[in-house]
Amino acid sequence: MTRRHAVWARRAVAGLLLGGLAWYLVRVGLDRAGKLTSVLSSLAGVATFAATVLPSLMRRLRNSEADAPSGGSNQLSELQEVIRKSTMSHPGYKARLSRREKNPPSMRVGIRVACSPFDAATPSTTDVRNRLLGLLEGDAAAGLVSAMTQAGNGATWQRYESPGRTTHGAVLAGADKRAAPAAWARLILPESKASEAVRDPQYAVLILHLESRTPENDIAPPVDLVTWHGRFVLALALTEALATFLTEDLHLTVPDDPPRQAGVWLTASQSMTELVDIRDGQLLPGSPPSRSFYGSTPVDQAHRSAAAQARVWITEMCDEALHLDGYEPALASISDLDFEAPGWQKTTTRRTVILRVGTGIITASIGYFVGHYVVTGETDPKHIYLYGSTTFPTPSSTPVPTQSPTHP
């Protein structure tokens, strides 16, 4: 669902709720509606308490019962190691190495998603390889590939180097099988019998390597920070694409915890300026740019959008790899609304649901109170919510008995 569709869906729901409230008020009258509103207001208070207090108490309880730290930083370090050590053996790459040619500047994306082990007999190994090609041809991967490299006419994703049932590879190549592919991908699935020294049995890993090329097989010119921000957004979208692939194509269970992880590794032969156009800033004297940049993050869609996380990576790249000065105005000009990752759907937590429901109930209660005041002129909440009636009989005075004179 796109952002525009989501907005219209919320408007439709709001319209239905308002129509239902109006029908109820007309149906039962303001007198009985006031009693229901008092009950809903109480429920809204309970919901607000549950949304604000209980989550923090539960987090403290889980932290106190934990035997060891969460290991989030360790898991990101493991992802970095997988990204850096992953390779693809291809005749085109070997020929380039034998000719002592420099590798083109490149971007490598690594995604880790926790899932159940791939131990079932179905789908077959051939089906897994075919479905991997479908993942690479999907919107998320295709958008990133087209933004980063131009493989030339006739280049398609092809199965390549798949040793076993749980490790699969693919290359983006054309008719010339000896030419170096413009991109390659590696999928590693968890299996219960695998040694933890070889792979993490909890995670599926997708590696996507992209060379910065033109259709003429030349090195592509560097691009500005805004363009790199868009590329990072597309890279983060692969987390949702991989999770969907694991659940729908491979029928694996994907839990919400531990969180998904994403990392990017940019490398150049001499300087990061081969990848990044630094027109939006100035190089800091005495601090030459690095030849690489690595950024990683746990992906938490409920608290940080893809565009916001991409902005964090841009800041880290400018500070730690480019050593760029004066880039902040270009970064401030980037709008989150201009970058919507394919398949990136913001997760709605239970706390968010409770807050939305509680806010809706409170808003309806306040709306009724104001409407009741406009219609009847009553301002005493006790009369409206406790008694449900705004008309009270005027108490009649009790006559005082008179003493009759006593007679002796």
C-alpha cells in the first residue's frame, strides 16, 4: 500500500466512525449516550495507562531476567564480517585480477533476517534457485541495481555458484560468459545441522554486490549526497523483501525478535570521491578521504523510517569516510517524503494500537461533551455523565407544623 492509499484509508475509517457516532446519537438520544461516554472515558484512561506505563515495566522485567546482554553490537559485527568476506568466483573477475586491473568502485549490501532453519524437503533446490532470481528481479533489488550500475543490453540475473541446498548464488551478466558481471548476489539459509562456526543457525543472509558502471562498461561518475541517500533507502528496503521471500517463497517462520539487520559497504580503489560527488561540501584540509565506508543498523521500522536511517548513514559517511565540511545544508534539504522504499511498511506495535484507540475514544468523548453543551447548555459533568439526565425536579418545600395552644 502506498503512502497516498494509506492516507485515504485512514480518512475513510475516520468518516465511518464519525457517521456511526452521529447515527448512534440520533438513535438513542443524548441522554443515554452520555452514560456510554462515561464508560468509554474510563476505558480510555485504562488504555492510556497500559500504553505508557506497562511497556516500560515489561522492558525492565525482561532486562532483569536476561542472563546475558542482547548482543546487538556483536550481531552487527558478525554482519560486517559476512559482508566483507563474501566473494563470488567468476572467470571475468579472475581475468581482471590476472591483468592487474583495478576493481571498479562498488557498493555491497548485506541483510540478515532471523528465521527458522531451512530443513524441509520442499521447495526443491531448483525451486529455491529460481525463486532467488525472482527476488533479485523484484522491485526492491531491481531499483537498487538500476540506481547503482548499468549492466548493458541483454544482461539478466543467472544462477551461478550454488554449492549445496542452503547456499545459492547469482550473477547479473549478458551473453559474454567471460565478461565480469556487473553485480552478483549470495543467499545463505540457516540449517539446524550446520556448525555455528560456519554460519549462524538463526539467520538467513542476503549479500548483493554492485559495481558502479556505465552501459559502456566504464566507471560511472560520482553522484551527490541526495542520490546516495536514495540508494541507501533502496538498500534498506531489501530487509522487507528478504523477509517476505523467506515467509512466502520458502515457507519459513520469521519472528519479530531478534530484529533484522542491514549493512552497506562502499569501496573504491583510491578514494571515496570516486563514488561520492563532494560538490555539497569541502574536504577538510589534512584529512584525506578514506577508500571505504561501512554502515550497519538493526532495522526497526516502528521507530525509524528508511529515509531517516539513510540520513544517519549519509552523516556517518561524510564525517568518518569523506571528512567533509559544510555538507549539512544538503542533508537538511532531503525530505523523507521524497524517498519511499518499495515494500517498506511501517510496523504497528501494540503500544501504537492502544494509543490510537485511546486517543480516538478520548476525542469522541470530548466531542460529545462539547456537542452536548452546544445543544443543551449544560456544563456540569456530574449531571451529564453520572445521572444521564439533565432535567431534575425542583424539590418542594415541606410545611413546618405549627404548635396548637395548649388548654389547661
